Amino acid sequence: MKTKPRRPQASLYSKRALIPLMFIVAFGVTANEIEPGILRTPDQRFENLEDYPFEPHYLQIGKYRVHYLDEGPPTANPVLLLHGEPTWSYLYRKMIPILTAAGHRVIVPDLVGFGKSDKPVLQSDYSYQMQVDVMSELVTHLDLQQTTFFGQDWGGLIGLRVVAAQPDRFARIVVSNTGLPAAEGIQGWIGYTIFKLTVWWEGGMTMEELQSNITFPRWVAYSHNVDDLPVDELMRFMGAEDNDAIIRAYTAPFPDARYKAGAHIMPYLVPSQLRENAEAWKVLETWGKPFLCAFTDSDPITRGGEQAFLNRIPGAQNVTIEGAGHFVQEDAGEELAGIINEFIAGVEFTD
């Protein structure tokens, strides 16, 4: 019988969580520290990335400079694409040209802590609500109307909350390999505590141990406890093209461990707003506009997750993307972009 985890869970004040502070104490304020506790990846890290010719745009939202792409005709109805972690807008490089070629304006932000957006060094500066608030402000500032939303991984978790808060700005929704965990009553109050205990019980593990039996709690335990998240190994494992140039692009936002606080903590925050998500579900359950699930058949983390949407959202449609894993944008980006174009054009899907 298992009596204790292999390694205790790291808290916000653990040795690993304090690594960014140790860098600052040892080396002082660096040129990339925009203000105490906020880093900005040097632009040189993003030079000459493969298949990423897009012009950067920036918006100051509170303490953070947020990066986003804005491609296609500026007066066209927008398509908002939100990424998960540890990825960034580079994940959508295969899809953007197909969507713009169909006449759509495409908006692709980088979440706080990822890509070209600013990166707090303390895990305690990240929260589910913070990410929702920042993306909501971006949508409001750009005054997006008649928007098609697509979200995968954390992109769905955050974006669905944005849609629920501002439903009149959105015309349709497409989701893939994501979810919206929710609970009311006592379960809503204690659910996250139980989840954190589950992660504590799993303890730390190696990448090899994770790969041998990947479940969501084990993924959270790994990312939360590992000293320096190996983004390159992770992206190869999760299906990114085994190409040094592609992998370099995914590691570009993270010059060293100080920049990875968001990548470490975000999986741990997935069930942190069960009650708030339950309120969002009330909006989605009365959506009344087109909604499409485009999950893949080979994602060990979210397999079967489309059923919650199909069961609860009236008129929700479904299409399964075969032979693709968690990062559908990498494995089948062109196919997914084509599906979104067809969905916007009024094609109905009955998988």
C-alpha cells in the first residue's frame, strides 16, 4: 500500500518556487525585468522563427503588456484563437493563413506568462480569474463583435468564461481538447481542496514516469513539482513536430527557469474556480447560437471531454479529428482551420 508520495508537493514558498527570487537576489534587476517581479522575454529570442511571419501587437492591461496577433481584413468579423500552456500564439501558425484566406480577421493573444506577453516571476501572481480578466479586457478594448471563438486546453477554460461574461460579442463557439470543470454547493467549496490533495498524493515524478501513465492529476503533479519544466521535451512528447526549429520556437519565450512560473502553476489552477465556472455554464446551457466540439481521438488528457458540452449545450454539434493528439493545432491545424471556416459558413456537423 502506498504510504506517502515520492516527493512532497511544492508550495508557493518552496525552494523551487523561490528559484526566480534567488535569481533576482543573486544578479539584481536585469534588463528584462520591466518592474520588480515582472519579466519580459527579449525580442531577440523570437527572431527568425520558422513559419511565424506575423506582426506583433501589444496592449497594456493593468501591470502587464499583452501580445497579440491581428491578421486578415481589419473590418471582417473576427476569429479569436486562445492557446493553452506551455504554448503561445506560435501554436496557431498553420491555421492563421487558412482563416485569413477565407476572409476572416484573426486575433491570437498570448496569455500572461506565455509567448511575448509579460511574465510574473511569482506563481502566486497567477490565477484563473486574472487570465479571464486580462482576456476580457483585450476583447473589450478591441471591441470584437460577431466573433467566432476557438479554444483548446487553457484557451477553452479561459475563453469560455470570457464568452459567458460577454455573450453578445460572440456569434459561435468551437472547442477542442478542453473542458470547464464546475460544481455548486459543498462540492464547489471543497472540490479544489480535494484536487490539491490528489496532486500532493501523486508527488513528484520524472518525465519518464509521467509518460508511462499520463493522467491529468499526474500531469499537474509533474508540472507543479519539477524544478525547471522542460518545455522542449514536453512539446515533443505531446505531439509537436520533432523539428529543432519548431521546438526552439516553443522554448523561445522561456530563456531560463525564472520565466516559467506560469507554465508551472497553470495546470494546478484548472479546478480552482468551480463555482465561477458553474455560473458560466448557466450561460452556455442557454447559448442558442452555433456551438461545435472538434475534439481529437488521441488525447489522453481530455478524451471523452466533448460529452459534457454535447449533453449540456442545446444544439451542440460534433466532429472528431482523427489521428491527432492534445495539441490539435500541431497535428491537424490545417484540417481544424478548414472545419472552422466551414462552420462559420454554416456547414452543420453530425459526427
